[in-house]
Amino acid sequence: MHEFFTNLDLHAKGLWFPVSVSILLALTVLFIPKNIPRKEIYITFGVVGLATWLSDGILSRALDLFDIGDPKKAGLGDILSYTFIPTSLAILFINYFTRKNRWILTSWFTLAAFLIEFGMVQLGYLKFKGWNGYFSIIAFVIAFGFLLPLHLKIIRSD
């Protein structure tokens, strides 16, 4: 049991921030008025969650471009950050998405994702080792501006 708690990396610098953001975003998704059916929420949670964990495996583990928390442990902050932050942002994005507001939403959600990442960097929880914020902004614009609208189009097609 002691090993379990040790592996959660509960003493990581800045851990409170990703835990707080994860809880806040997950609660927001649970309690906001829904403009999308539950089926789309479940599919988006699964697809974005899988993509996030695969990206972590490639970018932070295989290519070693950044570290979240202790690089040798998948602690509580890692689990919550990869599971709830991107999925909650994606669900909130598609909840309010229309063709008309696509680029305004993309801008706002890119800013929100960047500020979350910036907070994790400033608090010492996220350390870049070959990655930088400019790459993140490009990735966020691609995700919100192109991939999530494509994802929504695919899950809504019959």
C-alpha cells in the first residue's frame, strides 16, 4: 500500500494545479447545460483520451520532449492531466461548436489550453526538454480548429 501512494507522486512540485484544473473542468462538463447528446460525450471522451495517452507515450516517453511530474512515475497529476483536461476541453468545445463560431471558439480554447500548460510550467510541474509553447499553440489550433470539427462531423454522419 505504501508503494501505491509513493507511485502517485503526491509530493510533486505544483501538483495542486493540474489536480485542481482537472476537477474543475470535469465538474464543469458534468453540470453545464448540454447541447450535445451523451453518445457524443462518451465517444469524444474515449477518442480524445486515447489520443492524449498515445501522444504522451510518444512525445514524453519515447521522444523525451517534456516531463510531467516525476519522469519515472505516472503520478496522480499525470493521470488526471492526461485523462480529464484534454477530454473536458474537447467536450466543452464541441458542446458550443457551430460552423459560425468555429474560429472564435478555437481561439478561446487554444488560449485556455495554453494558459493551463503555462501554469503547469510556471509552477514547476511541467518541464520542457525539447518542446516549447509555440509547438503547443500550433497543436492546440490544429486540434480545436481542424481535428475536433472533423471528429464531430464523423460521429454525426450516418
